[in-house]
Amino acid sequence: MAANKQTNEESQQKFMKDSPWSRVALEVQQGWELRKPLIEKIQSLLKGKVVVFFSSFFDEEAMLSDRDAEMIESILSTEHTGGKLILILNSAGGSGMAAERVVNVCRAYSKGDFEVIVPHMAKSAATLICFGASCIHMSPTAELGPVDPQVKYINDLQKEVWISADEYVS
């Protein structure tokens, strides 16, 4: 009886691990297990090292900053031995200076052989990163956004908001 119970539990665990529900849960949680084979395939097809940078389009705290440039440099300093670098980029943008720093870091570690893949969107400062690459790969529905510097502004309700620098000057 105990052996049968153990077999049922093992079957249930295997089912849950291999089930569509499990795959959806991994996808929602950005599961590495699902992305690793895709990243390896891209590395093989484009013959370069892939680094992935995705940030939220819904959270102002997730805007591109110097911390991101430092993180990318930390990864490259330990994981990249030189040669072609492919940055998969999906970001709403952020600091233009941080974008410049990301480009400089990627160019330095790739000896200028730096490409970007935009699967969905690269807006504002993320567009600047794309412009710093030697090649931009985009899906048929991907988009680059306008380069529109943003500044913090205190509105009439005393709330800090981001607005276009052009709007601020006007």
C-alpha cells in the first residue's frame, strides 16, 4: 500500500511538472527553463553571446538607470570572453546617460561587434541603445519609440510626474 501511495505521488508530481499549467506558471514567472533553449538557439544562429534585458513598462521604478549599466557590465565581466554580443532588449527607456553607458559597455566587451534584438518594444532611451548597435534585429511587430527626454515635474496636485522635456520648456 505504501509503495502504491508513493507511485501515485510521484505520478502526480511528474504530471504537475510537465503539465500545461506548469509551463504557463513558469512563463508568467519568466521561467528560465523555458527561455534557455531559445537563448541558446539565438546564440547559435547569430554566433554570439546573448544577454537579455527586459524591464517593466508599468513601473516608473523600472526605468533604465546607471544601475542597469552596472549590472550588464558585471554580467559581461564574468560571463563574456569577447566577440559578438547580442542584447535582447525590451524596455520603456529611462535615463539617456544610462543608455549611453550601456552602449559603451556593450561595445567595449564585444570589441564593437554589438547587436540588439527587439522582440517587442524599445522606447526612448532604449531606442538610443539600439542606435548604438551595429545591427538591430526586430520582430515584424516590434517598435522603436521616439527619443523623447523626460524630466520630473511637480504638478498642481504636488505630485511628482515625468513629462517631456519639450513640454516642460514650452
